[in-house]
Amino acid sequence: MKKASLSNWLLFLVPSIIGVILFMIPLKIGDGWKVPIAFLADKLSGFIEPAMPFAAMVLIIISAVGSVLYLFVSADRTSKPTFMQTLFKVTPFWTLTRVVGAIFAVMVTFKLGPEAVWSENTGGLLLSPDGLVSFLYTIFLFAGLFLPLLLNFGLLEFFGTMMVKVMRPLFKLPGRSSIDALTSWVGDGTIGVLLTSKQYEDGHYTKREAAVIATTFSIVSITFSIVIITTVGLENYFVPFYLTVAFIGIVLGLIMPRIYPLSKKPDEFIDGTPQTGTEESLPEGYNVITHGIENALETAGKNRSAGKIAGDGFRNVLDMWIGVAPIVMAFGTIATMLAEYTSLFTILGKPFVPYLNLLHIPEAAEAGSLMVVGITDMFLPALLADGMISDPITLFTVATISVIQLIYLSEVGGLILGTKIPINIWDLIVIFLLRTVIALPIVAGVAHLLF
């Protein structure tokens, strides 16, 4: 292994350890356990709570107006998109969604139009001072600012290299795919999808590999998981909750690539060239640890600019503020209205009721609809469960299932459909349902042990 300077070692170890503590180590705070990122978000939310609905509305309007304006800006396909383009230049469908989110935000803030939109059980539930959308802006602020500690200083490269001998035999994937999964895990599923799409377009993944990675390893981040478990009021159970999510993620990672529809994707690259070999070897004189350390130190050494790191953090924040929250406002309001005033999700969820009864899940009739609503947005099952469900076994089940379902159209699913990854809407629906059916017995077993 090449010798590295002390400064490179410090650049690798210090930020990475701080990042792990902030995002992954629950600490005893007050009466419960929280990761520091969630504690910081709670504190800030308490200070600015009265102003949050109005501030959130302004940011959602900015997202919508910017997206509409950028519909008329032609992208230069020969150059890298500007940061403003990455924020605002989205497809017409997602532009419309952002506009709808802005309209709902204005209606809720000023109580305009039909009460069905702004009542405390629909849009008002999301945009109240302590509502989900308001909380998202504070959690995204700290998560975005501190994400570079995990992403920029070699932690991913170290663990990615360590996983070379695991990914191929277990998950039928190349070792480099572990970096995509880790990026999703510690950052955001959308980052993992974009990374996978780029690797696929550059010829590093076959069609099957890209489809598997995008739909199986674009894991919901720790940040989102904190929001989910907090929304159902079980934040004191974050550790068993997230360990369950991680375990089921591994189980589904073993199963999903081996069954329809992912198993039917061709092992050929984007240009149609078939894959001829899958061996990945380490450089001579290296093992997975030494090679991983060298990759990590090399990455850390390239990130010596504090200004660049801070800039990356602020870009992360803006990306989540502009891109995610408006979508949640749009889909969340529509779904809560459908749940409050129609029986659509009850009808769609009826096939799950006998299954939930078989697994001895209380309030199965109410929970059935929450097994399917997650395909629109990951937050909605937990959001609707808050007030609809009272039993902790069912709340834990709903929260865990909503995270491991993975394919929600407001973000990861919609993003996959917008890339060149060979996945269509039917594939996404089938994968969503299969993940739910396979995971439920495991989740139910853990819930009964806990409560």
C-alpha cells in the first residue's frame, strides 16, 4: 500500500467519524434516544415553529416558479448542467406536481378554497407549524449540511472496496454497486439512483444490474427513516426499527434479483453488448482492507477545500428543499384527501386485510389501506397512521413497511422512470407489491417481540 501523509489520514478519519456519530449513533437525549441530526432539527424547529408554514410556502412557490421558467430554457447537452438546472429543470410532469404543491401550500396557509384541501386532516396536517413538511425543512437543513462528512472523505470508498467479495456471490452484482447502496443509505435514495444511472450510461452496469441496484439498493436514508419513526410517535424504538429495516433490506436484496421481473432483465450493456465476464480482482499486493484504505485516503486527499465542502453542503440542502418538500406537499395533500373523503385506498388495501389478520396485526382493516398508499409517497403511510392507528404493533409495522417498500412514485420511483435504467411502471408496481408481501411476516414478528 502506498504511504499516505498524516493529513490524509486525518482527513479520512476525523470527518468520517463525526459523520457516523451525527447520522448513525443514537444518543440518550432527555427521555429517549435520538441521532444528533434529529435532535438538532427538533431544537431548531422549536425556535422557528410559528414561522415555518409561511417559510415553507415561500420555498415551495420558488420551486414551482423556477421549474415553470426552466421549462422554456433549452439544456445544452454537450456541457454539464448548471446547479440551477439541476434544481429547477425537471420534466413537465414533475413541474406540474411542484405547481400543484405550491397551490396547495398557498391554500393551506391562507385557508383559501375548499376546506377539503386545507383542513387539519389533509393539507393542514402537512403544513401546520409542527407538521411533516415544516419538519422536513429543518431536518433537511442539518442533514444536507453534514452529508459531505459521509460522502466526501473516503468512507464510501473504504466500505465499497471491502464489499467486493460480497456483492457478486450474494446479490449477483459488481463490487462497485455497494457504493451506490451506501450512498443511498447514508445520503438519499435519489442520489443512489442518479449514481446508478450514470454508471449504467457509462457502461459499468448491465441492464439487469442497473435495474436491480436502482430498485433494490436505493435504500431510504437514515434521515428519512428518522422522520418516519418520529411521525408515528415511536422514536424511542429507532434502533430496533432501523435494524429491522437493514435486515429486511438484506433479505430482499438476496431474493429480488432472483425473481421476476428483475431476473428477466438481460445481462447486456446499454449499447446491447452482452456481458462476457464478472470477475473483479484486486491489484497485486493488496487485500480488500489495504485497497479500501488506499481508495479512501485518495478521496480524502482530494477534498481539502473547506469552501468546496461547505458549498456541497448548501447545495444538498437546496436540492432537498426545492426538490423533495414540494412533491410531498402535492402528493401528501391529494392522498390525505383521498383517504379522508374517499374509500379508494380502503378498496385497494382489502386484499391485505386477511394477510394482516393471519399475522395477528391489530387494526388490520385500517392498516390494509396503508399497505398500498406508500406507492405514491413514502411518508403517507406513517402520516395517515398518525391518528388512524393506535396500537404500537400496527404503527411499528406500518412505519417499517413504508420504508422498505422503497418504490414511491413521488421520488425514487419517479426518478427511475425518468432515467435510462430499463424499468417501466409495471415493473415498479410488481416490485412494490412483492417487497411488501415478502417483508410483512418479518416485520410482524419483530413488532410482536417488541410490544
